[in-house]
Amino acid sequence: MSADEPFPTLTEAWVAFKAWRQWGERLAVDNERMFESLRHFLGDVPVDQVTKQGLKAALQQISWLPVRHKAPYKGRSLEQLANEAVPEEDRVSGKYVKGHLKLAQGLFSSYLVNELELLEQSPTAGLTWRYENRRYASLDDQLVQQAVRASAEKPEWFRWFLLIAIYSGARRSEIANLLSEDFRIDSGSRREYFLIKSGKTKAATRRVPLHKMLIQAGLLEWVAEQKGQLFPIAARNPNRATDLFNSLFSASFNEVGERMVFHSLRHTFITKARAAGVPDVLVQQVVGHEKRGAGITDRYTHTFPVKDVLCVVDAVQFPVCREIVESKGRGT
């Protein structure tokens, strides 16, 4: 680059950086949104005018933004949201803010400094973003009872969606994509199960035994009445299940400051199973985690039959929910 040649703007550098990195579609969309936030607070200035102080201020402003897919922020422009006073419980996570810093490090340090040698030093040099990591809560029996009771006032499909999550630990997206034909009977154990055909990893494809409480509550009868996709609303808009779950509680955090979100049901299931002494490798199969923890023998551990993982779901009990599930499981 000659001395009199102007430096590219943030947008111009970003376009070239994207072509250099060649992300997959989903990651590209996520990164594009983060870049839009960085550009909004930094301005579309030449890259040599971006300073460490300016970038730090931009990260601070990003930390005050809300989670944009949730009401009442959904559909609003970044310009509108940047000027709104957002309650702390509605703001983006510290981890998400740090993602913006990592993206800036890739653009400036990896690309503009190291790859193109366009800048002598990156404005991200020495810049960190520390945040309090608020973990997902594991719900106690009382909170699970509260959720099940409150779900009686919600759409019937969501009640079943919630109960499957409570008693299987399945991910929201996995439940949303279930079909009626995914519910089957295992020939070895004669126990009903549902098949998850795809997910985040290879381990996500699995057979999940049906908890006896779901059977007693009438889930199979409800499934038999459906045609094809069981939860088309959640499949089209996964955040609908999240919004309904959030409406079950008056608070977003439990008493120790952990976030109560739909994903908490997965944490709760895993915590219950492990507390009951079920071997981790069996829990990992049921919830779709890669089998780890046994060293080199992990590579020799294949899929267990349904009969061997019944102990996982059977170990997860919510005594306070028994009467509620059995009496109101049909949504009546």
C-alpha cells in the first residue's frame, strides 16, 4: 500500500475479510450481525482510525443492547435499540459481547496486521472483555412443579413440548423437529422411545427412552392424534417455545443468580441423572453428548441399546409433579 493511498473503511475491510475467511452460512450470518453492531458504534471509518479506546467503548455500548429476538425488542432496528434503556435481565450476555471482541481480533490482528500487513498494530492488542459468567440454572423440584402448573394455561402443544424436555433432557431444536413416526417401540426392552435423527453433532442422533411419567400422562395417545410434525409452531419459530417458557416464571434468575431459560431443563435432567449415580457415559448417550471421560477406551464405546440406558430416564424423578402430570397430562 502506497503512502498516499487511503486506508479502507471498516466495511471495505470487512468485505475482503469475509472472502478470506469463507465461513459457513450460519456462522457468516452470526458474524455479520456482530459486525453491524461494531460498525454502528465505531462508525464506518478508515481502519487506521479505529483505536483501542474506541473499540472498548463500542464493546461497552454493545453490552447494553437487548437480546434482539425477544419481545418487545424483536423487529426493532439497531439504531432504535441503541437509544433505549434496557433492563439488565434483557441484555445480551457477556459471552456474546466477548464474541464481538474475538471477531475484531480476527479482522484487525489476523487479517489487517498479520495477513495484509496493512496496519502495524491492531487496536485489539491488550484489549480484554471480562464478564460475570451467569450459568444456566438447574431447576429444583419446586420450580419444575411451578413450570408444569403454569403450563396448564398455555397452548396444549407447548405443555407436551415442556414435559418432553423435562423428562428427556432433549434440546429445544430436537423436540421442535420431532415427527409422529419418530415414536417407536424397542424390540429388546419393549419400551417406547423417540428417535432424534440429527443435531449439533454425530452423537445427537440417538434413541431416547420415553419416561414412564410421559407414558402415564398420555403422550403416546396425543402423538397418535397428530400427523407428521408434532410441533410445527416451534419448528417454524423456535423462540416461541422460549417465550412461553419464560412466561412461566416471574423472574429470570434463580436465588443464586443463575439464568432460568428453556435450556435449564436440559441442565436439570443431566444434574438429576448424575446425582442418582448413573454412569456418565450412559447419560451422555441419552442427551446426545460425545462420549468422553474414559480416555482411549472412548473410541471403542459404541451406541448402547435402549435397554441399557433406561436407567438414565428412570433415575430422573420429580415427585412434586407426579399428581399434576398424571391428572392433567392430557391438557384437560
